[in-house]
Amino acid sequence: MPSRAHPHFNWMHRSLSFLLLAAVSAAPVAAQTSLRGSPKSVDRMHRQALNHDVTFHRTPASVNKAHKAGTLVRLSGNRDFQMVHVNYPYVLPSTRTFVQRLAEQYRAQCGQQMVVTSGLRPGSFRLMNAHEKSVHPTGMAVDLRKPRQAKCLNWLRKGLLSLEGEGAIEATEERNPPHFHVAVYPRQYARYVAGHRGGGEVLAQRDSGENGDSGKGDSAKASSSAKSKSSGTAKGATRYRVRKGDNLSTIAKRHGTTVRRIRQANGLKSARLQPGQTLEIPTKR
Ligand SMILES: [Zn+2]
């Protein structure tokens, strides 16, 4: 046998490995951009809670105290969402802002109210199936009922995935009962909101002015820095910070745009992205 590989085989081999590589880099990456629940995602949420140094409330008395001190706020339904069977309607201010803003857009898109089925759950009232590391006792998380209508369900999925892609939340789709579990990361979410005032993407957050007390210091600080940062953004475009494992195709999909448009908007000659790099994402229109 000649030691040299057959040229045809060689070619096949090379194009095969190219195809494999392409498939790997185009695959939806990290669990951060999936709604599948996993021990890893539970760990991530728990770690975020520890990083934020939030209190895990064990008793109703502890919840009351935090509410009086203003570290927890009451979540009450409005025309955009209702609370169903929520025993402890308290959450962190950033989580309330998240619910209010998401619900406003949800109702605008679906024509129905969003339904919140759980807010804070004191640690001592842990549900049978809840994980030891649940972040519900912190007020960081809410549960949202899964809508029956496909249109609303898809909108909610897309919205949660998009916010998860921004690193502002972690959401998982749960079965018993069917709901979305969403952990809202206070610092990251405040930054996200600050960076998207007046932006035009799927979950562009309008500053409604009624949430003055939410996310206080963080939000104000992040807002001034984000303003200078986004001054160069074209109208109707939004900024996205590239995270580890991202690629143009997943980013485009998440924002309902195309790889080509993102490359054009940013003058990208190559498809290679660096984590931390900021991209301008053109909107659909
Ligand atoms: Zn939950």
C-alpha cells in the first residue's frame, strides 16, 4: 500500500472535518441560551444569588422585615398581569421591574394578561419538588404560567431567551405545573434596562416612570454609563454584548434578524466574535 493517502479520501476527510466544525460553531451554545432546566442552571442561579449577597428568607417574619426595610417590594397585579395563588407577593425591586415591563409588552403582543404564579417562597415552605438551591427564598425569582395560545407562548419563550442571552435573567421551562421559572439578576438586569431605554428590539424596555423605586442606585449608575455608550447607536438598533460561546447565527436568531444585517451594521469582515465585544443589532424594520 502506498503511504500517501488517496487524494479523494483526503479531500473528503478535509471537507468532512470542515462540516463538523461548522456544525459545532453554529449549534446553539451554552445552557444559558436554552430554557431547559438542569442542575447546572440551578447552580448558576444559586451562585448569582450568592454573588449578589441577597438574603435567603426562611420565615414570613423575615420577609415582612425586609419589606418594611424596602429591600423587598410588593408585587401586585395591574392591567398587564395578574397574580394567581401567590402567597408571598414579594420580590426584589429588579424582579418587579422585570415583571412589569415584560407584562406590558406581553399584553401588547398577545392581548391578554400575563400570569404570575409564584413570587418569594420562604425557605421553610419549600415545595416538595423544589431544589435545595432554589432562589425563590431571595425574591429574585418569579414563576410565570405558560400561556395556552401558541402565539403568546412563542412570544414569551423568545422574550425570555433574548433576555437570557443578554445575561440579565436565567429562565427554565418547567412541567409540573407548566410554568417558566425566571431568576432576575439585579445588577445585570439594571444594566440591561439602562442600555435599552428607547431601543427598538423585541424586549426594548420603555421607561414608564412608575418604577422609580426599583433598582435604585445600580440602575442610575448603569444608566449614565449606558447613555454615553449608546450615543452612537443608530435609531431602531440595539446593542448587544457578545458572551462566551455566542456566534452570529444564534445572536441573529435571538434578535429576529440575519447574520448579514448584523455584519453590515457592524462592518464585520469576519464572523469571528470576541466575548465582551459590543454589536449593534439592527431591528426587523
Ligand atoms: Zn420557580
